[in-house]
Amino acid sequence: MSWLPTTATAPFCPAEVKGSIRIDAASSRWTKLRRFLGPGLLIAIGYMDPGNWATDIQAGSQFGYALLWVVALSSLAAIFLQMLAARLGLACGKDLAQVSCERYGRFGRMVQWITAELSIVACDIAEVLGCALAFKLLFGLTLPWGIVLTALDTLIVLGLQGRGFRQIEAIVLVLIGTMAACFVAQCAMMSPDWHAVFKGLLPNDPGHDRKDAVVLALGIVGATIMPHNLYLHSSVVQTRNVVGGARGVIRDTLAMVRLDTVVSLLLATFVNAAILVLAGSVFHVSGHTGVADIEQAYQLIAPIAGGAAALLFGIALLASGQSSTLTGTIAGQVIMDGFLQRKIPCYQRRLITRGLALVPALLGVLWLGDHSVGKLLVWSQVLLSLQLPFAMWPLIRSVSDRKVMGEHAIGMRTQVLAWGLFTVITGINLVLIASVGG
């Protein structure tokens, strides 16, 4: 990890580390880029959580590689929105929560704060279920005990208190790398039809069960873009502080942040695509087209692909849940600080969020049984989908406003694209909610 320079005294929470990594404007482009890489990794985690796994596995098992293009297009939309969030944070020196707090009245602030908090809890429910399922698959624990065990991840956050922000990014990189390595190994074991994989990147007709394909495509979109990530990204980009430059510093900074965002989220896209490809090559090809949840996928991987592939699958699932724990805590801190102007220790914030997630996850499993994890994951994604427009609306309005952004406000063409995307995603999410509810 030598390419990740550290800051010894920077604390854990982003509200307290803005400007902690100083970058000389006169440095070479490679040096500046090397020091800028990191915020995108924290954002990328949200695009690889267990909720994404559920939709990708079902899509791959039922339709093979036919819906791979949906993963790609959803990821492009996510990259576009995250770059808008990063632009806001860099151009005005405030995150989305702080800008919204100043821009809207009491009612508007409360609505945005509540929906943002709900999105974090919904995401944390998926993390709880994913980690608990990983504990069950790897160590034989029952799901209720696995859920209870996830409460101990607060100790991880407590142990990171006072660490430099660069160290947090390095840990997240290791966890992302673990997931990527596990899926590369599994795909290599299965040797998928790469011609069919590349064909799946082009929009196509699945040829059967078109209604199910539409619902799954909507589910992939709903699970891909995390609303609280927009708040988080607008804050964490401010951990980079360019010094000694002239007027063009922000433009140079935006260019490097764009590259950081694109590279990191393309890595997340690769992981999501690998999950779908694995499901297609393991289940769809062998005739197991009804695999609808993570546990069922794990149970079928071992007899079809071997015990090593199943073990790698379980390790990747555990890494997915644990890495999301870190970014969810930081996002919660950003949102609380921005909307309420209240700061609490990160481990206390983690206890609050995890406590709110444990109750519905535990009650759901105890009431509906172990096989309810898939349904609970889907419902957590539906809740996330419902929150997304509440984050997109203030973001697009803010980055379009010259009073907020100055010369760095987005142009008319970008505004049209942003509002078009808002309309499409809002409509898609409404259809998804209606389809799941029906």
C-alpha cells in the first residue's frame, strides 16, 4: 500500500478531515493523481453491497448474460451523478447536506434528512443480512445469531477512531480487492462463454419471460444508485486540498476527481458484472434458472463449481458487508452534521445506525424464516429506490445554480441530461415499487 500516502493525525470522520491531504499544484500530474485517488473507493463500496448481489444473481441465473447491459448502463448513470456530487463539494466547499440545509426551509430540510437517514438504515439492513448470511455459510451459525454478531462491527469502527482518512481508504481498497479477486478466480474456474458475455453488453431481447426481465432490470437500476452516496461523495472529496495554485486549480482538481470516480466505479461495475456472469455460467448454463437468492446460489455453487468456488463466494460476501459498514458510518456522520449541525463520535453513530437495522432484520428472519433473506434484501432496495429522488433533486438544483457554484455551475446540456436522468430513474423506481408491491 506504499502508493497511498498517509496523514498521521487526521481523525476518522470527514467533517473533521477536510483539507487533511495537501497537494502541491506544482507537482506532476501523476503525483497529484496518486494523492487524489481514494474518495471514489469509498463511494464504490455502496455499489457492491449484498442488495446488488441479490438482483445480479437472479438476473444471471434466469437470463444468462442478457441483462449485463443493464448493469453497464446503470453504472454509467451512477458515475454521472457521483461526479455531480463531487463537483458540488469541490466548487463550493460544502457537502450536499450543508448546501441543502442553507437552501431549503425547515420542512424541506427535515424531509431530506429523514429520507437520507432511511436510505442509510435500508442499506445497513442489507449489510446486516449479507454479513449474517456469510457467517452462516462460512461458519455454520444460524441467521439470528449471525445478525446479532454483526453488532460487533462497531468495534471495528471504534478501532479506526483517530486513524488517518488515508488508512480508511486503504482498508476499503483491500476489501474491494478481496471481492474482485474472489470473483476473478471463480469466473476463471467456470470459463464462461466470453463471446456471449460481450454480446450481453449490448441491449437485447432476452427472448423469454419478458415481464420478469423488465422487473429484474428495474431491480438492478434500483439497487445500483445509493442516495446517501451523493451526500458522502460531496464531503469526502474535500479531504484533498490543493495549495499553491492559481485560478485553474479547481478545474484541474475536478479533472482528477473525475478520473478517481470513473476508475473506482468501473471497478464496482466489474464486480457486479462478475456476479451476473458467474450466475449465468454456473446456474443458467446448467439449467438452474430459478436461483433467486444468495444462500441458494452458495448451496448450488459447491456441487457445480466445487468447494473452492463456494468458499470464495462466502469470503466475498463477508467482505462486501464489512466494507459497506465503514462507508455507511461516514455517510451518516456527514448527513447528521450537515442537516442538524450535530457531531457525535463515529462509534456512537455506528451504534445508532446498526441498532436501527438490527431490529427489522432480526424480526424479519425470526418471523418469516431463514429463507426470507432474499425478500428482505429486495425490500431494502425498494426503500433505497424510494429515497433516491429526494437526494437527486437538491443535487441537480445546486450544481445548476451559479449563486452556489459560480463559474463551475453545469451547462445547459448537462442540466438537460441530469433532469432527464432524474425523470427516468424516478419513473423506473415507481415501476419497481409497483411491481414488488403487486
